[in-house]
Amino acid sequence: MKKRAMKAGGMPSLKSTFAALVKSKRIRGNIRNLLRVNQTSGFDCPGCAWGDNKSGTFQFCENGAKAVAWESTEKKIGESFFATHSVSSLLKQSDFWLEYQGRLSQPLKYDATTDHYVPIDWADAFAFIGERLNQYDANQVELYTSGRASNEVAYLYQLFGRLFGTNNFPDCSNMCHQASGVALNASIGVGKGTVVLEDFDHANAIFVFGQNPGSNHPRMMNALRKAARNGCKIVTFNNLKEVALERFASPQDPVELLTPSATNISHMYLTPKLGGDMAAIRGMVKHLLENSVGLNQTFVDENTIGAEEYLDTVRTTSWEHIEEQSGLTQEDIASAANLFAESDKAISTWAMGLTQHKHSVDTIRELTNLHLLTGQIGHQGSGLCPVRGHSNVQGNRTMGINESPTPAFIATLEETFGVSLPKTAGHNVHQALHALNKGESKVFIGLGGNLAAAASDTVFTCNAIKQAELSIHIATKLNRTHLLASKDALILPCLGRTEIDRQKGVEQAITVEDTFSMVHASHGGTEPEGLNCMSETAIIANIAHATLGNKPVDWLHLAENYERIRDLIARTIPGFDNFNSKIRKPGGFYLGNTAREGQWATASGKATFSATPLPEDLYPANVVSEIEKQRGPILTLQTLRSHDQYNTTIYGMNDRYRGVENKRNVLFLNPQDAKKMQLKEGDKIDITSIWQDKVTRKVDGFSVVLYDIPRGNAAAYYPETNPLVPFDSVGDKSFTPTSKAIPIIVNRSSTAIATQQL
């Protein structure tokens, strides 16, 4: 265990960036790529969805550079690789090893008799897919989407699926920010954040809940650093102490780059218990109410409904309950509340630390209650900011990747294309995997992503995916999901974000939407040399053509010029009028947000308070009864990323900011908890989770890492600990896995015990 970093960013970040370029074996080309990342004439970073100001030479961060180098590599795999390696042998390799073999260089089809993937011509692949898809009922098909897909391909994908006859659109947002969309739609009538990037320059208080931007979206650190240096008070609520939220050194500041100097980020840093954020926010409101400070009665009267019922709920919530559930003292909560009240421009921003709990929807509605009660929404420098993960996960939803489309959206599509479309809600990820496991669904199409590594309960998830009779994977790199083949499976290699997309000899632009509802064009700049691949858009168009023919649109004609797709988007999705003209503007264009404009697209036409009481327990009642049967201490585990990782893609074995080197199978423990369990730094342990279905979920051979985390809580990396998350442990109203609230038992490793006995 190395010493935890004293600051984030700085020279180590620069060194790590260069190391990633070296590993790609394409140093010069990727230096050129980095100079084009997030630039007006360049391409959108394939990493996170944080917004860009489009000014300055360097618009990338360490993790963005790693994402570019990971995608734009000289290493390639094709016929000879798959002739050497059977699928069964590849399944024994690590996720890290699989993805670092290189770019997929040609289309492949699984041969079940030999257990190998073999080459197939593109034309034969599409003919095979069209013939096979037409053998199935539409609702037996699951159309999964990763958040890296562009607006253009996402629109074609959802149109194809609905014309085929299904609303089965499980997507990656089901596993991360689904709770944000559900909560915000119910409260303010729009499922997106209400702030734009410039609001961070005007805020005088920023409240950061349940996120680690230093590792997960590092470009956000520039906004926080600038705000802190301008006197903005930043208050962090995060279960772990993360160095980036304490001290950050900009790699673009020579002094901070070359000296120990750094910018202090958080004015106040609070570490609530896992799942305790709702109670902490309720406590802030209770303090404001009891002291009659910060409340904006005029705003409440003119814009909201349900305030009195909510305030009655706050009054009846005891401070004892708030302190016990949050793990924070009344004094600490009051201090945070006073900072919020003293600010006339406050932003609250959050990520999966709020969204992956049983009561996540209620937590985010509680945070919205705070902003409504104080009028901190709808004006410059204030509002709500869920920070999305993958680069276009928000855009995918805007384009219609949604298992429960609105009646208005379906009606518009029907009128535009002169067709009748399915109205019944389809499957989200949770429902899709259950349907595959039961044999009710028989086809899995993956537009990017690695569902086997992303979803919870790895054994269940892998078994479910393997039940598919036909699997179609559109991808740049090999991953575990591609190897869960039992019958027919194809891998269709696609262009990456960094690469030039030519159709009929003409370079195409794609578009993405960032977390601030800004839509902008992306132009790849690298030749896809040595790759027999197609763009995602062309692949989906060819699948649609092979399955549906030219009805009701000429799919191949659309794919020849993406402006034709954008014209369809402009006709059918609000906010995209003059789409092709708008994306020529440097920086793109803002889609708008009704709540930011003081318009509430709810049933009542008003923003709506939620009067939900605090949960009695953070676990379901039947799990509580199981916990009561256990001997020894029960900890609550959260899964998280390392610094050398983005989503399921692992760039390396180190977690520089947390001081972990050359390993990932670690469990972060509070030192007092470890002492109580007679464990010390480096001890080998086994971890078992608790659920009511009598299935044993266990991971072995982990190492103890002592860390600054509240007592009773623990943390570990995913996907290594995804096997511990019970598949049916999901958020109320969201179906999001409860990956931040897993009851576990920790035992000394059986292997370690045997060694000691010897």
C-alpha cells in the first residue's frame, strides 16, 4: 500500500497521460488526436459527458487521454487471433487482458461446433441477421445501448426497433442515472439537469453529493477549481475522503504542475453513511425551517404544489432519526444548511453515490425539495446538476432510447412515417436479463458496451446473456459479453470516435449531447487503417435494411449522408429544428430546459414537492431479517471505480489517488472496523453478501486496505465485486442496482487460514 496522494492532478497526471500514449503504440497520432479532443473542428471525447467551453489548446483530462489511447491503438485482432483462442479459453482471461488485445479488425461469426469465432463477409453477416431476426417475435428481441453511441445511430436504432415491433430498449442509464430521470421528471417535469456549464462560474455555493470527479469526470475539477479560487464555497457530501475533492492541481497551471502547490477545493467535507444522504438533506431543510432562514415563500407560492404536506413531514422527522441514518451530527448538518441559506446562487451536483440505492428516487426528490423551498432553481448560478457518465448517454435518451416512450413521441413517429407502433412499455436492463434468463427473450443486440461486466450479480447476468439464441455485438474491442455465446453470435467491428467516418467518400459528422444539454458535432480525424469495420450508423442501417427492407424509409440512403438522419430528428424530436445548421455553430447549441425557464412540465403545471418520510431502514425488510440471523459485524459495501478505469474499461492496476498499486481485489475498511475484526492492512479476506434468496454470493482472496471511511461502511472496485450485488436488489421506482448499499460479511480468507495452519 503506497501513501495516499496529497493532491490530485499535477505532474503525476501528466506522466500518466504520456504513459497511456506510449501503451497505444501510436504516440504521434494520439498526440494529434488529443489536440483535437473537444475542439470545435475535432471530436467529442469518448469518455465522460462533462461539457466543454471549446476554448484553449488543451480540452482533455488524464482519463480522456486514456480513453483516446485505448481506442486509437496499433494493436489489432482478427482471424489468426480467434483461430488460436477458443471462446472457452478466452473466458478464462481477465477483462483487462481481453480489451488490451487490440481493435477488432473484421466481422466474426461464432461457430458452436469448434467454439471459435471465424471471419464472415459483411454482406453475409447482414443477410444472416435479417433472416434470423425475422424468425422471432419482436418482443423476444432485446436492443441494448451503450452511452457512447451517437445521436444519429441512436435515432436509427430506436426507429428500427419500434418499426420491428418492440419497445425493448435496455440501456446503460438503467444502471446509473435512471433514478435521476425518474425523480426530476416527477418533481420538475424534465429528467435532465437545469444548469449549464457557465453557471459554475456564477455560483457562490456548490454542493457535491456522492461523486468522485477526480477519477470519473476529471474535467469537472477545472470548474470546481475555478469556482473555489473565485471564493465559491464548495461543500462535499461523500462517503470516502477523495483527494481530488480536497486538493487539486491543474496540469495546465505551471506552478501547481511543478511544485507541491494545489487549490483547496472543499470548504466543508462531510462523510455520511452509505445511504444517509437523504437524511442529511432532510436535516438541512429541518434546520432552515426551524430557524426561518433561506426559505423563499414567494417562489414556493408561485411555482409549486405540495409544500405544506412536505414541511409537515419535515417537522415530524426527528433529529435522532436524521443523525442515526446520516451518520452526521446535527451541528455539521446545520453548518452545511447555513452555507446553503447564505448563498443566493447554489448548485447541487451528484452522481452514482445518490442513484444506486433502494431509495435513490426519494433522495433526489429530497434534494430537489431543498432547491424548490429556497427558490434555488431557474436562475443563473443555481440549480440541479446530475453528472452523467458516458459521453452520450443523455443524448441516447433524447433520441428515444427509452423502454417507456411518451405517447406524444410515439404519436409523432407514427404521423411522420405513416405507421402504427407498439405502445406497451418494453424492457429495461433488469427486465431484459430476467426475460433472457427465463427464455422469454431469445435475441440480444448490443450497440456497444459490456453488459456482462456492467450489470449486477455477475453469475446471474452471464447466465442470462448466454441463454440468447442469437447475439449481435457492435464493438471496437473484445470484451466478456462477446464470449457468452451458446448458439449464434456475431461480432461486428465499428469505427471509434477518433476515426474518420466516410460514407460514399464524404466525411460525416456525428453529434452528441453533454450533461448540460449542449449538442455539438464530432469529427474523427484518424484513418481507420487495417480495420475492416463500418460505422455504427451504417451497421444499424444495414441490419434494418436486411430485416425490414426499404419500409418505411430507405435505410441505406439515410446512412449515406447523416444530414438526412438529422433532418428526420428535426422533424420528430423537439428542440432540433434546423439541426444541420445549428451544429455548424462553434460549440453547438443548447437544447433548453423547461424547468430552467420556470416552466414546469408536470401534470399540474407546477413543480411538485415530495413528502416521503425517511426510510425506517436502508435495506428491505426481508433482508433486515436475514441480517439479524448473522453472527459478527455486518458492513455496508459500495462498489466504485479505481482511478485507472472508466466504466467497465480498466486501463491499469493502479489507483494512484487512493494509494493502491498493482492490484484491484481490495476492500477499503475503516481502521476501527478492521481492528474489531482482528484484521490489519494487507490481510487476505473473503466477502459474502446477504440477501433473502439463499443464494451464496461470495468473492475470495481480497486484501484489506485501511481507509478514511465511516465505521460500518466498506468499498471495493467493480466489476470485481459485482457478483455480490443481488440481481433483484434494485432501487424503488428506478430498477437501478443498489451497488452502493450491499450488506456484507467479511471473513479471513480460507486460503490464508490454511497457510497459517501449515
